[in-house]
Amino acid sequence: MPSSIANRETGFGVDPFWGPLAMVTTQDIVLSSYFRERIVLGLNHLPKEGAVLFAPTHRARWDGLMLTLAAGRRVTGRDCRFMVTRTEMKGLQGWFLERLGCFPVDQRRPSLKSLRFAIDLMVDGHQLVVFPEGKINRTEKPIRLKQGLARLAQIAETKGVDVQVVPVGLGYSSVKRRPFSKAAICFKEPMKVEGFGRDAALNFNLELSARMDAAEQAALKAVGGKKKAI
């Protein structure tokens, strides 16, 4: 996979030492010891090549680990590159996240540098992860998406990138994620953003949120959980 200009300028790449070590630690030790069962649904919906923009529901800090387990290097041959908030990239945690290929964005005022980096990743055919709700939602309120992911897909399309947006749902058998509980992740059929501008982004988000909700319901069903209607 070629290195993009943004990778060389910012240094936000997957470290050849810390990346594999983190994969072994999180997937073979942490996840396998904490959850007695880890279920993956819809693997047939994972694109084999090209730019991928994962749009997962966000219910717990386990979500990122489950996503890399189900769609990371061992499964797709590609790393999941996470767009995270600036606060998550501070201190020791930020030091590790940077070496795992994560990069920061200011949600209120995204910088051109962050946006350019995200676009360059997709131009290079990487797997980019953006939590479109913008934060962890521990309530049972309906999914509400910010426009950031849709706008990224629109901009990438103007650069000639065929972006495949994959709706993802995560579910846990225990609301408080107790040890030895179950976790599941479900991938739905990839979507394409059509059109440009605010209205097109809003229409895309309506369909995306519905598919994310369906994926989450499937994941919850697989672990014996249930999302209450609001």
C-alpha cells in the first residue's frame, strides 16, 4: 500500500512494532479473556479492496477493539485507521493511539490538515473509521448522526475516490460490559453517497442511521440483548 503525502507529513502511521503488539494484546488477550463470546455478523459485506469508510454505532470503549478484531489486518489484510477527538490524543493514551495509526480531529472546528489527512487515506485505499454520532451514546435514544462522515465521503468522491461506506452495529449482552459477557458486531451492505451539499448529506445520514440501527439490532439479538424503543 503506497504511503500518502499526509502519512509522511504527520507521522500518523501504524508503527511496525507497536501495531502488531497491540493486535496480539487486545485481540488474543484482552478481548478473549473479557468476553466469553465474540460474534461477527455480515463478513460478506466487507469490501475486499478500495477505500472503506466504516460508520459504527458507539456504545462503549470496546467498540474500537471489536472493529479491529472483525475487520482489521488479520481479516482484511488492512489496518483500521481511526479518526478520534483531540482529547483522546493527549498524554500516554495519545502516544499509543498515534502509534496505532489514529489521528485527531477537532469536532467543532476541523482543521484542513485533519481533513486532508483523512481524504489522503481514502485516496490511498485505506480503511477509515469515523464514529458518526460523534461520541459514546450510552442511552437508548435514537441514533443521531453528525454530518462529518457524509461530508468526508462527498469530498473524497470529488477527488475521484469510490468510497464504500459500511454501516456497523455493535451489541453487548451486558449493559455495563461485565466480564465473561458476550459482544457482537454486525456489518451491513456498503453504501455510496450520492450528490453534494447539505441536503444530500442529510438524506444520506437518514439512510445510514437506519442501517446502523438495523445492524445494532442484529448484533444485540445475537448476544441476547435488546434495544428499547424510545
